[in-house]
Amino acid sequence: MAENLIINGENKRELYETLLPQLQSLTAGETDVVANMANVAAALKQTFDFFWVGFYVVKEEMLVLAPFQGPLACTRIRYGKGVCGTAWKDAQTIIVPDVEQFPGHIACSSDSRSEIVVPIVRDGKVVAVLDIDSDKLNEFDKTDAEYLERLCAILPF
Ligand code: SME
């Protein structure tokens, strides 16, 4: 069945308000985690035209690349390494206004300028992270963190 995404809003908050209920109903009707990550990445990319949107899933003590939209990316990230590995270790959202100022940032693309990583926590453990990169400095703020955390909380995992 084809799915149509409605993109509506004059600012970030309104765009998220339109997007979240759609993602909630889309993912609630599908039990496959990969299928859900794929559609969530596509919907975020389509709504905000972020440079890179995707997931890394915890597998065998590493973060392993999962569905994403954007340029090719590194496939494995160690615990505590880079922004993603740090968000995994700390189990907290990390907003990076300028990737060059984040010690140990892993540059999958030299075009990436700012980043947000949101851990997905189930039963007290991080099972995956949602990673979004922008080619603009200072793209992400508390509004992104608030809505992306809500999104990560409702994703069936
Ligand atoms: N920059 C991330 C690596 C993943 S890519 O951005 C897709 C990091 O430092 O963990």
C-alpha cells in the first residue's frame, strides 16, 4: 500500500507536530523494526531535507549501521566513540552545534557541520540511536531533541 506523507507547518515545531502522529500510526501497524526505521528515516529526510538521517543498532557490542537516507556512512561505531558512541554510553541525547568542536567526532562526510543523536532506550538499555546530520552549523536545538525523543519513545523496537 502506498503511503503519503503530509508535510505541513511554518516552523520546526509545527512540522514535527504534523509528522509525529503520522509516524506513530505508520509504525504502530508494522512490527518489523527495519521497515519502521526505514520509513522514519525517509519521513524525516522528506520533511526537513536533513543532510543525513539514519539509525545505528546495538549488535555484538557495537553500533552497526541500519536504515538511513543520505550519503554512504561508516558501518560500525564502538562504545563511547564519536557522537553516536557517546550518546550510547551516556544514554542521553547529544546536540552538537559544530562537529569540529566535538572531541572524537567521526566524520562520515566532510560536508557534515552539526549533528543530533538520540538514544533509543528499551528496558533501561540503549538498543539503537537515531543520528541526524546537517550541512549547516547549529541546525539542532531543544525543539529537535524534544520531538525526536518522543519519536524514539514510540518506535516499536
Ligand atoms: N558523526 C557520527 C558518525 C555517524 S555519521 O555522522 C552518519 C559520530 O561521530 O558518531
